[in-house]
Amino acid sequence: GSACGASKRVGRPVKWVSDRTEAFLTDAHGRDHRSEAELALDADNKILGLRVKTIANLGAYMSLFSSSVPTYLYATLLSGQYDIPAIHANVKTVYTNTTPVDAYRGAGRPEATYLLERIMETAAREVGLSPAEFRRKNFIRTFPHQTPVIMCYDAGDYDATLDAALKAADYDGFAARKAEAASRGKLRGIGLSCYIEACGIAPSAAVGSLGAGVGLWESAEVRVNPVGSIEVLTGSHSHGQGHETTFAQLISERFGLDTNAVSIVHGDTDKVQFGMGTYGSRSGAVGMSAIVKALDKVEAKAKKIAAHLMEASEGDIQIEGGELKVAGTDKKLTFTEVALAAYTAHNLPEGMEPGLKEGAFYDPTNFTFPAGTYVCEVEVDPDTGKTEVVNFSR
């Protein structure tokens, strides 16, 4: 209120910036776990089981997502990229005197990755294997893969990302760099993180079974105007990720139109009927999928109209470069001509409604599981403890 009042008084924009003390008192904290983990291996250093005990701080009181972050969003990722036949996770949440925890930068996934990658690193060193090769030995290689902790990974190629990261980091040359650093009195270390994420947060039925009050589908409406320009209404919202560009590219690639012909409408409750918003890495996986479903319907109708106008078979209509063409002939109509024909409605297939506007809802059938590998190399001055990140590859 004070910044708004000051702005009115001085007749110019006024910006308020909180200091760190205020942030600590008011902002949601991302995570605060105390965990113990045990890994069981067979004689061939294949993982037999993982046991995790975690005490998670929720802060002084419950916030929006706090109870799900150290439980459903954490324990379900504890298999990582590895084929672990048995996993037991016990999470106890506690209230303390700190600021509440809420979804912040990964929400549960970084906690799972950190714990799992630390124990993988520790185990590799204890059994005398290269940390890279120990991980490789235990990678999941057949998909779909059902983990013991709910998630079913649809696809992945963890060897490929590990190989690319090791090459980028010149992992094999590390021993020489470590020796060179030692000659200067410095310590060198190298570490890996083979992470997995769960994005496009979840089927409505899955969250419904956990007591959620809403579904996690997304909506889209694609409105082709009589002049061939396209308006896309999406229920997700951009706050800096560039949806305006990415979503427009979908339409541009599908119909061969200039992206300038496409406008993306989000957050306008006068126009957008329903939507579930942006969080949990869902706008691409769920929001764009809804747009694609609506585009499928638009394309099918446009092809029907074009086939009718050019007296061709619907299956022979191809769309490229902003034109609808009859395969194997020189017959063609521009996308704009088809759009105009849809709205003038002088010559449409029998029984077809005028217009070219379609909507769709998309409810994810599963999470998506992006994964990768990071390699970090550091140099430490043992006298001062000063640490320098000398290489960070992925």
C-alpha cells in the first residue's frame, strides 16, 4: 500500500525491494531435511535395496503444498536413474519455529536427487569402483520401468547423458589435473549428479486419490479467424518462460504460418474459460498437449473443407508452407482461403457447421521424466578453504 501511495504522490513509478531479513521472515523456505540412508549391494555391486529415514521440517504452520513436498514429491523420486528392486522410505514431518516450507525450485525432487547421488558416490568409493561406472552398472535399461515408489518411467537413455557429460568434462583426464593441482598445493575433486525429474504433474485421477480438490488437466482453444490469423487461448500462464514464443511455434510449424499471425491469450478470464495454471513444469507437457489436441481438430476440419472445395479426397490433402495442397497435383488453396471459406460458408461439406474454432482438454496419462547428468570439478585451497568451481559440464 505504501509504495502505491508514494507513487501517486510523486507521480512516477515507485519500486519496493525487500531486504534479506524481511525475506527470511516472509518467504516460503524451499526445503529442510534430516535424512539417514542405507544402500544394500550384492557381490557384483548391483543394488539390492535402499532404505531412507527422513525428518522434514514444515516450518511453523501448513502452507499450500508443504505436506506433499517432502512426501509425494520426494519419496517417489528416490529410485533416480537406477534399477533398485526394493525401496523403503519413512518420512516424518515436524512443525518448528521457522518460516513455512512450500514448493520452491523443484519441490522434493532436488532433495531426492541429493540424497541418492550422495549415497551412490559414497558407495562407489567404498567398494572401489569409479563413481561413473558404479552408476552405469546400476542404470535402468528397459522401459517402461516401474519403480517400487509409484512412478513408472516411460522412456530414458541414461548411458547417453552420462557419456556426453563425461566427455564434456574430460572425466578421463581428471587424474592428471588432480596431480597438477597437488603440485601447486591444491586439492582437486570431481563429482557427478545423475538426476531425474517428474514433470507435467500428474493425472487427475492420481491426485484425486490423494485428496486433491481439483483435476490437473489443461485446456486450450484454437480460434482461426476468417483472415487466417489464429488466436490460441490457453489455461496455463507465462511468467517469463516465453510461452508466447513456444506456443506460437507449434501453430507455425503445423500450418506453415508466420508466428506473427498467431496470438497467445493467457490469464484473460473474460476469454479463457478454465485452466489450471503454471507450476510443476506442466505448461509444455500438459498445456501444449491440449493445444496440439485442439490443432488436430482444426487441421481435420480444414482438410475436409479444402478437399470439398478442390474436389479431392481428404486423405490426399497436405499442409505445408501455409497452403493446403492436393498430393500429386498442382491444386492448392492458401490457409487464409480455407479459413475464409469456413466463415463465408457458401460451399461447405453437407452438414458441416461454419467456422474454424476448436477446443480441447488434455489430462496427462503419466508424468514425463526428463533426466540428465551434471559433472562438477572443483579446486580447494586447503589452507584457506577457498573453493573454485573450475568446470561444470552436462
